[in-house]
Amino acid sequence: MSSSMAERGTAPLVEVCNLEKRFPVQRGLFGRGVGQVHAVDGVSFRIAASETLGLVGESGCGKSTAGRTLLRLLEPSGGEIHFRGEEITALNAQAMLPYRQRMQMIHQDPYASLNPRMTAGEIVGEPLTIHGVGLRAERRERVAQLFDRVGLRPEQMHAYPHEFSGGQRQRIGIARALALNPALIVCDEPVSALDVSIQAQIINLLTDLQEEYGLSYLFVAHDLAVVEHISHRVAVMYLGRIVELTDRSTLFEAPLHPYTEALLSAVPVPRVSARRRKRVILAGDVPSPVNRPTGCHFHTRCLYAHARCRAEAPALREVSEGHLVACHLHDAGPKLPLAKPA
Ligand code: SF4
């Protein structure tokens, strides 16, 4: 069964509708508000059980913020977050507790995210202690199981983070994320700080854990080769908005959005067709999220930009089953009911 069928056939594990996250921009001695950064601007997607949704885009496009807002590590500025059909957008800290157990995160830099004064065993067992799970001996047993499951030796429970390699530290981060039996893990660039050979080991571990525990992943990354390897579906973000979302093979073999095409042409992904290998140079940098271009945010860098692109933001439309694109070149499909109006 394709992942898009899986998504349609079952209730999604998690669903975000028109999610927004804005940050105030302040200047001067008194922190006068001079604008807002629209880090996440009307993002909607679903993730089914046992599914991996890749979220890709250049640095600063809002993908990590979207992941953190989904987990409510950042408070959303607008939109809705649903987990197993329950809206959790505005739950207070107490009401969020059971959901926090089900939704975990793996960070980009395992070293920065591990407390250097705690042993690896204490770090992995910390979520169990915080949530009051089991007796002390049971927690120790659980930590030992988790060490074994992620490929660490039991005696390493007593070592400190600086005594581990980068790949081992990421295994500690994964064990900690698994401690409370989550259903969803937001993986925020989990392998980008690692050597390529180690990256493959961590990706394989995440894939095995998904099969074993039925985990869902939101996999945030800028490396398309990694995303292609692990994702069932992929969403491409540009300046806070999703510009294309479809299943993995369609995205890599027949992308429709000019930005996706440019991203793909820049990396040597073997499956990409010869047409895709034709290099499309992305001119310039990503514009400032404080002063975003009018209309389609991508028009300042798009090879196909025309007058309408500068005036009108394209809505995200379903151009074929499960394939969503926000581009005036593909305006024929129905506008998504959840998409933000242009
Ligand atoms: Fe390019 Fe226009 Fe499509 Fe935006 S809407 S991606 S500027 S063609």
C-alpha cells in the first residue's frame, strides 16, 4: 500500500492545519517591535501511523520551527494541531503531559542536547523519572533494554557524553526519545552533523525502529539524498510555506514545483531522471523572512516567474492524487480546503 493510500485509508496520527509561527523582530534599547518573522506560515500536513514525512528546504525556511511548533515546544501563533483526532493546540502544561509522552524529538546536534554532567544512563532514564514511570529498578532495566536496542553496550551507561563518538551520542539521543514509547518522533536534522558512513547506520537504525514499534517520523532535513532514503512522502518548504508535497518517488522522479526542481538538480541523486540532472542554478540566497517577496515568495529566484507571480500567492492545490503543488504553472487542481487563501 502506498503511503498516500495509508494516509487516506486511516485516520492520521498527527495533523496540522494552517499552522503558523511568528516571531517579533525588536530593535533598540527598549526592544521596540519593528516587524515579524513569519517562520511558519499556514502549513498543513498529515502523518499516518508508521509513516515518515520528510520536510526539506534550505536553511532558514522554517522546517525546524514547524517541527518544534508541532510538538508545542514553541507555542503556535495560529492554526491547529491534532494528535489521534484530539486537538492539542491550546492545552495547558498539565493537559499536554500525556501527549508529551507520545511525541518526542531527536536533535541535530546530539552533543549540545546531552547534559555533560549526566551519565548516558541518567540521560536516557531522565524522561522516565520526570514522568514518574515505574520503580527505580524497573527504570534501570528499561534503560538497559534501550541501550541494547540502539546498539550501545550496558557498561556504557556509566560514561559521560564526551566519552562517546558523534554516532554513539546520537544513539543516546534516540534511546532517550524512545524511553516513553512514543508514537511520533520529530527528527530534526538527526544525521547532518555525522560522517556519511555513520549517517547510514543511524538512518538504518531509525528505519528498523519504525518497523519494530510502528513509529511515525517527521524527518526534517536539508539533505535530499537522506530524505529520499527514509521518507514515504516529502514536503518541500520555502520561506515558511509548503510549496510541494507528494510521495517520495513522485517527488524525486517527477517534481512539479520549480523550487523542488532546482533543489533536486543540485544533488547527485541516482534515481533522479536525466531531465532532472540538467542543472538548474538557484540564483541568490533565500530572501529575508522579515521582508518576504510579494505574491509567490519564490518569484525572485524562479526561472518561470511571470507578472502574476509577483502579485498573487499561489494556493497549494492537489494536481493529482496526493500530489500538492503551490505554483501558478499548476493552477488547474482544486484548492485545498485547508490551504491559506492567496
Ligand atoms: Fe515560479 Fe510563478 Fe510558480 Fe512561483 S508561482 S514557482 S514564481 S512560476
